[in-house]
Amino acid sequence: MEREKRLVRKLPHHQLAIWTRGALLFGALSCVGACGGGSAPAGSGSQADGSRTDSSHVDGGAEDLPDLGSVVTGTQLLAGDLDVAGITTDDVAAVLDQSRGALAVPLSGAPAQPIDPASDSLGAVGGVIFSFHNLDTVDGFGDLTIWTSASGAVPFVDGATTYAIAVSDDGTRILGTGLTSSDATTSNLVLGGIDGTAPVTTLLPISLSSACQPLLVFTGGMFVASHCAPGSTEVTISAIDPLSGAVVDLLTPARNGIRVVPGASGLVALVDTGGKASLVPVAGGAPTPIGSDVDGLIAAPDGSAVFLRTAGTVVRVPVAGGPAVLLGLTGVVDMSGVSPDGQQLIFQTVEGMRAGYGDLWLTSATAPGPLVQLSKDINTTIFDSAFTADASQVLYFTSADQHGVGTFTAAPVAGGPPVVYGQGGWSVLAYAGSRVAFTDEYAPVAKRPGRAVLRTLDLSTGGAPAVVATHAGAYFYLTHAKDRVAFSFNDGSAQSGLYLAPLP
């Protein structure tokens, strides 16, 4: 599958991206259904679940773009034919090598450590690398080995689904699934530590039906799980103590979505099957009703507010209390993102043919204000970052095709015409001020992640993008400090391998 999994792009990036040999699997979404906005990682050449589809067997990409030759900058950390599957919060790259299997490669330059030579797929969440072997690529479950800097590689549980994993903030406890049935209709929520000294605890059986895929997150010191009992489609959302495994139900019957309110509030926004939305403290306490007839919601990145969509209108609800504000919008079908400072909202009024695609508009997120149409093209979408870090520019892709390849475009929030910066664009990540890293000139590779040109750009200067590497992996990862970029490079020569380059 071509868009091999960075998971679904417009969604928050704590989701698990799973790279798979010969195919790509997408990890679990932290918010679907009633959550709205970012239904597809942040970003997508989308299927019904918002994930990018595999284009390794189709025409497309950078065939008509200029050949820049073979260019790579930075330091080679590891030579080989490999793909980068993620980076841990302590800056260790998860690498799937075609001959050596799953490896953990410290970006400090320390030697690579083996995780699983038989690995079929790989991903990273928090400080943990997840490797699956004996993988059922159709239903997405296999035998799970975990790796951490503290404990190395440890077998965790057999029959784990690749799309439902959460890690505690201290990196010591994992909530996942295990002992999945051979027909992939049922599994179990399981809880365990990273060092393998204590057995993994089975908490409760769950359904894996398409109507009730489990969602797992960690916030406010607790795991939060959206799940159904076997044979049922009634969703229950529960808080789970990371140490004892005690399960406390927060809402049932619920819509299958969890929206974490960023920051230290310990709140999640949930919606019941009747459309009633509430802010719920995961550690215990009474929920706070915030809206009715809700069909979508998102939270501001600064945790200041939650935005509710009801019959095409949008209401801003302050998390700390105070009057809700009707933003004066009509016909909204999707809220695509809120700026890092919580001041700007981007949304869609026309749905495209794929999830997360449509037109694109910008308006104030704090009060009724002017509407700016960024794109009339109904194949416009967000792939990863929606704004620069300083909230000065909106980042989006127009003319995005079914495989998730589009035209990288940016528009000043303060006003001014949009500017095209990349054709055949795949992904953009904001990292400091108005600076971004992005991949364009995308070209598919059979049964592997595609290749692209990796560039950096300061949108405030109006200059030309700088080339970091040609023949780079279409997916790339920023270090925790966002001062360096890790990527794979493969031009068929001895230069191929894992690289780390400074970000200007």
C-alpha cells in the first residue's frame, strides 16, 4: 500500500504509524466519528477511515518533474536498504531494514540495536518501539515485541492488533490488545509494563467489528479506551488505571471517538449516541455538558477551548468555563484544524470524494469574523501540519489525488494570495517559527514507502526551498527538540541508509 502508514494524516500525531514489509497498515485513530476535524493523519490519500491508500501499483507521482540527481546532506547513521518507521521521544529511530528486520537506531550515533529479525511491521509511540511478526496483513494483528532504551527488546503479547496501542506518559506502561481470535472478530484489552518482569494482564474481552474498532489513548494519568463487548456494537468509553488495571466506565452508550483536551486538564471530550457532548475528567468527577445535537468536535491545541459542530454551525466552548461563542458559520461539514495559538479555525463546506477532502476556509476561532476561502478545489486537504508553529501560515495540499499526492500550498493568515511551494507533495511538518520541512516530487515504489525530495523552507522569507535530500523516504521525522530531521535515503548506491540532518 502506497501510503504506508504514517497513519491517518490529519489526526494528532500520537497515533501509531505502522510500517509493514510489502504493505502498509494504518494505526488506530485517537478520534473518529463524532470528533470531526482531522478525520483523515494528519493527512491522507484517504480510504473510508481516512487512511492513505497504497499506490505502489499505480501510475502517478513525479514522472514529469525535473531530475535533481542524487543529493543527500547530513550524517549517515546506518547504511542499508531501509525505511524509517518513527522516532521515540528519547530520539531513537525505529528502522525496518529489508535484510536485518526491526532495529532501534539512537540518533546520538550509538550502535543500532536489534529488535526482531522476523519483524513484519514497525512503529513508535512515546518512548516505545513496537514490532509485529507473524503478521496477518489483512486483519492487522500479529505477535508483539516492544523495545525501549531502558529494557531493550521484550516479547509483550501474541495476537495484538497493530492499530490500538497507547503508552503512559512516563513510558513504563502499555495498553493494547492481545490474543485476537483467528477470524479477527474479538480480542482482549491487555495491560503490561515495558521490562517483561511481570505478566501482561488481560482486562476484558472486546469486539473488533468494523462498527466498533477500539481506540486507546493516555491522558491525565489514565488510559482511556473506547470499546464494545463481543457481539455488541454499543460503545463504552472507560478510564483504566495504568498500575492496577482498574476499569471505570466514563460514558455508555457513546459514539466511538475520544478527543483529548491538550494540556494538564485531564479532560476528554466525549459524545453520547444522542449527540450530547461533555467534558469528562478521566481521573474521576462529574462530567460537564457542553452541547447537544453535536455531530463533530475538535479541541484547540493550547487546550483553551473545544469547538462543536451542530447542523453546520460551530460553537466555541471555553474549557475553563464562561460563555460559549457562536462563530457565525453555516454549512460547515468538517473542522480541519485550529491554529497553535487557538486564534484561527480552518474548515470545509463541501465534501470531496474522499474523507478529509473538500474546499478550505479560514476564519477567527474566537469570535465571528471575516471568512477567507483558501481553496475552491474539493480535493484540498491537510497532510500533517495545518499551520506553521507561529500560526502565521496555513499549510495545505490542493488537487490531492486518491493516493494522497497533492500540490503543497501555503497562505498567510494575515491575508494575501496562496503560494505553491511543491508539486507532487506528500507531507509537511512545521518545526520553528514559519519554517517547515516537506516532501514533494513523490514517486511510488512497489510494496515499499514511496520516495520524494525532502526540502526545508522559511515561509517568512519568500525564498526558494532548500534540498535536504533527493531519493528520500516520503515520510520523515523530526527529533524531539525539532532541530534535526531523520530520514531514509536510497539511490541504489552505498550512500543508501538512515540519515540525520540539521534543520536550518
